[in-house]
Amino acid sequence: MGEKYKNIHQELIDDCRNGNAKAQFEIYKLYYKAMYNTSLRLVNDRMEAEDVMQEAFLSAFKNIQTYKEEVSFGAWLRKIVVNRSLDVLKKRRIEQTPLDEHKIAIIDEDDTEILEETAQRVAEVKQVIAELPESYRVLITLHLIEGYDHEEISEILGMTNANVRTSYSRARKKLQDMLNAKKTGIWMN
């Protein structure tokens, strides 16, 4: 068994284990936005992302006794959100609709020229990621945005490590091609 992770909100987590609704609400307020964004990047639908996030929190609070504190609480919760998001995609099994401008997360930073340019590039990349076929979008999101390594992705998706690496390489190439097409003006929505 691994070493216990020291959570900065350990007292709240302990209170959640004791069924304290106020502590659960505090934990929810701390993590809901990040968990919603994680789900939104995967399921590509605001309503479904909201549902996934809510269900993930309910599941986490119901099963909080299984949290062994080997990773941060946020990482444990994020894994629940990712798995629930992937379940939604498995159920859906249809091609995703492109992300429109209203669904792009806006970066809330100082109003400097560099940050605006960076925010615009990030939004463009996120938009292009959302345009990828579902299997590629999931791989790119899990690796580049959520930070999972290939081994973790192979466990999450039930694929071999070699298959994940090959598929990820193809997904990254497709993303680069789409970004280049957009930059050169050959982009078609």
C-alpha cells in the first residue's frame, strides 16, 4: 500500500466521510469548476458535462470511504469524472457535433496583449480538438489536457499501451494537420 497523500483540505474530506453535508458542499465548491471543464472537454456537451459532474460528486461522496489517500482528492475525483465521461461517450456512440464559440472556455486573466493572444490560441486549439473524431479527441484530451500518461490511458480505455501510442500519434498528426489547415485558411467548419 502506498504512502498517504497530504491533502490541504483533509479536515473537509474527513467531515465528508462522516456524512457532513456542509463539508460536502464546501468540497463541491472547491472542485466543481475543474471537474465540469474536464467533463466538457471529453463529452463536448454542456448539459451532459453538468450531469456527469453532478453524478461524479454524488458517487464520490457515496464512496468516499474507498478513497485511500494515495493520490490527491482532486486526482481521485477527476478519475471518477473521466470514467463517467467516457461512459457517456460509450453510450452515445455517435459523431460529436462541433464545439461552437459559446462552448469555448474563456481564460480569465489580466487584459494584456500577450495573454489575449495566448488565450485566443488556446481557444482555437480547443476548438480544433473538439472538431476531432471522438476517439482522437478523447486521447488528446486525456494526454495533453488532463495530463495522463500513455500507460494510464491504456488502463482507462482498456487498450494496449502500443495501441494507445499509435492512436495518440495519429490523433496528434490529425490535430496538427487541422491546425495547419486553419492557419492557412483552408479550414472548413
